[in-house]
Amino acid sequence: MAKIKIDLPTQASKAVDLQLMSDQERKSFDKKSPAQQARLLGFADGPKQNFDTPTYISATAEKIYSKGNSFIVLGLDRPSNIFSGFGGSNNTHCAAIDLVVGRLGSRGASSTKRGQTVNADPNFKTDAARIYISQKSDPDGYFGLVKGTVGNTSISSPRSTVAVKADTIRVIARENIKLVTRTDAQNAQGAELTNAFVGNYGIDLIALNDDKNLQPMVKGENLKECLSAIIESIHDIRDLFDNFIEEDRKLTQALLKHTHYSPFFGSPTSPALTGLLPTGIETLVNKITNVQLQLNISMQKLNSVQTNYLETPGGAAAAKDGQSQYILSRYNNTN
């Protein structure tokens, strides 16, 4: 059979995995002609055999719509067996809708090798893809999510939820996407949402389910103002240093012209041709070439940083690799 390559090292998934069949199903399948096998796999007008679909363990309070390994379950909050979640505890206000495809994921099968039926409860870890909607739930606990910094749920602190899980998730808008929090004065559990502590109303972006180094986002305009102030301060220091060099140069020139009066008739002596004069001339040249000229180069670099990163409006002429270097996004904002 052909194989589908997965973009992960050492992993591959068969397009049609006949190993999911029980031994008896496989023997029967192998005895059939290629045309009959194709029909059993759902090709042409044949009815597809759901040997990759476990039997769902339903609860009495659930209404189920299913086709193959695709399910819509209307019932009560339930992350696992029929006794789990707030539905398993017969709570009020815990209605739920569970949209699932691929129960047990790549392990999904209708029966074991020995022909025993494979039964499956909801499994928030292994099921291939899920949209879970619940009136009262602990999504952080159900999905094994780290705490982060905002709005953590627990059995003692449940919330209504819409949870989405799959190998990949795409949220696509033809115009724009808004992530908005704290839109109401109360949550679905009837608790007041006050401004006494607003930390729970934020948004955490957590990669690898690891919150060890979770840090606040930077506000772009504030960062821009901060960096501009730093650059302005560096310019001030450069100007001060330039003033010092200029005054020091005047002193050096005065020293080079310095003479003493001769004890003979009080006439001035000529400047010394050894010692101070050559050293002073060399110092003047070095101050001009190694300090003042370098200060100008430093100023140009600072101006370049300010122009490219802090003042260039988004979408202006590209500055590097075809992209603007302006630090603020043209599109995305946060508060």
C-alpha cells in the first residue's frame, strides 16, 4: 500500500492500514479479488468497511449523530467515562456538544486482532480532532494544559468553554481576527467580573505547553518611545563628549604655542621642538581621526537605527531582505 509521509522524523502513516483489521477480517479480505477488496475499502460504489472505527460508549443523556469515525454528541460535560466531568456528577448547567473525528487517533480500530470489539470513551489526548463546547467545564484539566498566567480553570473553578484540539489548527479570516476578553460583567457561572484584578482577563500564547518562561508582551508604541529616548540620550552624551574634545583641543593647541621668557632681556623663547611639540601634534591628529570622526560615524549609525526601526512607517520601502525593518506591525495590535 502507498504511504503518506508525515513531516516528523521516523513517523509515517499508511494511506490504508490493513493492520487495523482483526485476524479473521484480514484473512477474509486477502481471499477476495482485487475488485472485491477495492469495494470493501469504499472504492467505486462499495460500502466502506469501518474497521478503523471503535464503538462509542454512550451515556443515556446523550444524543449521537455519527457516520464512520465522525461524531456529534449532544449531552452533558464529559471528558472521559460516563462518570467523568460535571455531567458524571449530575451537575445542573453543564450541557455539552462534542464534535469529534478519529476516536483513538491512529490507534482507532473496530476490533482487536482476536476479534474483540474496541469500545471508546471520549479521550481528549488521543482522539484525532475535537471541538468541545461545554456550559460548565475544566478545559485546562481535561486537556492537560499548564497554568500560565491568566484565567486557569479547575474542578473547583469551572467555566464555560469552547476548546479546539487537532494536529494543526487554522483560523482564517478574509478580513480580520480579533481576540477579545472581558466583554461582559458576569461569566457563565454567574460570577461578577470586576476590575479589582484584571490579570485573569489577558491572553497567553504558550508554545510546547511550557509556561516556565512566560513573559508579558511588549507594547510597540511604548517600546518605540523608550528606544527613541535611549537614542536621544546617547546623542546627548555624544554631544557632551564632542564638546569636551573641542575644549581639550583648544588646551592642547595653547600648550603647543606655550613659551617661556628668557632670563636674557625677558625675550620669549621658541617652542620646544622635542617632547611636547611632536607629542601634542600627534595627540591633536589622533583626537580628530580616532575620536571626532568616529563620533560622526556613531551618529550616523544611531540615525540609521532610528530611521529604519523607529520612524519608517509600516509598508514603506523595504530595508532588508525585501521587508521593512520598522518594529511595529502594520497589522497586529495588543493592549
